[in-house]
Amino acid sequence: MKKLIAVLATLVALTSCALGFAACSSDPRPTLNVYTNAGFAPYEYVNEYGEVVGVDIDIMEEIGEALGYNVVINDIDFGLIMEEVGKNELAVGAAGMTKTDERDEAALASISYAVSVQYVIAPKDSLDDKVVDGKVSLADLAGKKIGVQEATTGDYLVSDEIDENGEIEGTGVLEGTNATKTSYTNAIVASGDIGANIDVVVIDKLPAQSIVSGNANLECYELSEEPEQYVLYFNKNATELVAKVNKVLEKLIENGVIDYFTVKHSGGIVG
Ligand code: GLN
């Protein structure tokens, strides 16, 4: 019976296509809408052919293949991803998204598939006197004009230390130092403004290394902060889907496939 229904569904899909219906798709599988922001290499970026590619995209293709979904990639503002995920049961945020308590309240997280840490991108040699064991601390950014990608963990971290939200006075290490925060749509745009309107950019490790590898005037350092876990975020009602996705992710991690995707999209800069 299930087979018959599948055959009928395919026929309906094909007929609608032949008749030229707007929503026609030759793929009879249900669509899994992936929301991402393609300014975050190696996880998602636009390649030379104008396609959105990257580690997260490869992971989602594997998941689609394993679970029978037609994966459709939507490149939107990072700050809008959680909203889209909230609207549709077959939606997923795949954008190097760090697991946070706030996001966990709004959506269902998969298991972690990568670990990252915040980095600071700065003009070459400008932080030389601050670096200890290859790292700098947030307090070392006192008085600096700091660029971030809007609505990211880097954004929240800097806001908290400047005490932008006026939480508890005197608790932010950048409070009262004249440090400022400017938000950008992504870290590539932000980094392009270093030396003009900002001094440094705070963003996740691999995107920072990717940006610096393409610009001889910049360098980047690890910020001594807590590591962050990357997860996929799903609609609150997608419990069964998340359980299935976790099984696929476990296999991809176990078999070294995610490591392989990371190297493949990093052009040798992973480290
Ligand atoms: N990991 C960071 C976050 O989740 C940044 C993600 C991104 O910019 N794509 O907020």
C-alpha cells in the first residue's frame, strides 16, 4: 500500500510538472528547508559558480539522502534563521550555530557536530604586545572599536562585556573603556571595515582563519573563552526528525566524514 501511494505521489508530481504548475518539482520527496548564511566559510560560503556550498551544506545533503528529503538551501540573514525554523516543521538552521540556552528555548538542537571558539581578527602586529600563548583575552580589546556579525555568540559576548544591555554595572571587562560594538551582516563585510570604522572583528575560529588566509594585512588570535558546540536547530515539534538526524550525524562523525568535509572546504587552513 505504501508503495502504491509513493508511486501515485510520483505520478502526481510528474503530471503537475508536465502541466507546468508553479509549485512543480520533479523531486517527489518532501522538502527539508535549510536556512543558512553564506558568509561563514568553511561552513557556508558562495563558490566561484555562485552556489552556496560548505560543511553544513554537505552535512545537510547527507542527511537528505539518508532520510529521503529534497534539501533546499535558503541563504538569509543569520539573525532570521531561528524565526524561519520556528515557522515550519520541516525547517532546519544549519549555519555553524552554537548551542545556547536562549536558542534551546525556541528550537530543538541536534547533537553537536563540531567545536569552535571565538577569535579576534586584527591588523597584522597590532595585538603583538597582548598575545600570551597564542591567545588574547577580551579585556585586551579595551578601548577598541569591535565589529561583530549580528545576532551571533560573538555579538552577545562583546555586548555583555561592554555591558550594552546595562545588566549589572561593573561586571563587563570592557565597560568604561570606550570600547564600542558595531554589527555587520557577516564577518567578511566586518573585516573589510577594519582600519576604516573598526579596529578588530570577533568571530568564530574557522571563519576568522578563512578571512585572514585571504588578506595579508590581517591576522587572528584565539580569544580565551569557553569552547562552543555547533548544532543544527530544528522546529520545536520535530522531535522524531531530530532523533533520526542525530543517528545520521553520529555516523558522519564516527566515520570521519565531517572532518573530511571540513578539510575539503578549508583549502588547507584548518588548524
Ligand atoms: N557560532 C556563532 C553563533 O552561533 C556564529 C554563527 C554564524 O555566524 N554563522 O552565533
